[in-house]
Amino acid sequence: MPYRFLEDAFTADVGFVAAGATLEECFAAAADATLRVMLENPASLQLREQRQVRLEDDALDLLLLKFLEELVYLKDAEGLLLRPTSVQVTRRAPRWCVEAVLEGEGIDPARHELSADVKAVTLHQLSVQRKDTGWEATVVLDI
């Protein structure tokens, strides 16, 4: 056989668990984790540009997916690295809604140490759950 497959030799995913006392803190922590996967030195990010987002979904976990996908989209489409400075999650049955202010700046190779290129937020193991101490989200990113 002129080729062979390497089992478990490569990984194209990064997973994390984000937590917060409130849903807002949990969503913000997930956004910060996503930024950290993309940017080695998130402290270098200056808040020069702002975007407001409003997203809805019937499922809370899919709302988080849409929220994080918005960060990935803005990185890819506009070259912006953003983090939430304000997050509000509400429920108007049966819909969940997140409204957020995202702040950051354009990618500057002189100051930003880019690490992985996040391509997508996956459905694999995606969850948002209420815990005794607040909320916890499990997210896997495709890199």
C-alpha cells in the first residue's frame, strides 16, 4: 500500500469549559477562551473598535455557538479581534437572546501573537448547563 493513515497523529480541535456565576459571565468567559485560542497575548488587545451584536435561538447552547461564531466571522471578514465588554442574555420563551458589545481592534502582526486560526465552533460536546455554582459551557473549536 503506497500510503497509511496516522491514527491520532493530528488534532484539529481545541476544547474548553467556561464558567460563570451568571449566563452573562459564562458567555463572556467562553468568548475570552475563544479569543485566547486565536491570540497568544490577549492582554495586547486594545479596545479601539466596537461592534454590537444581537442574536437569538430557541436553544441556549446554539445561542452560545452563534455568539462565538460571530467572533470568528468578525476575525475572518473584517480582521478584527474582539472581546465582549457587555453581555446580556435573556429568555422570552421559547427564544433565548444575547445582546453584547464587542470591543477590540484590527489584527496587528507587530503586537498580536496569533496562535491558532479558529475556523468554526463545532456542535461536538457543545453544552450550556446550570450548575450549583452558576453556569458552565463546554465548547470545541475547529482549528
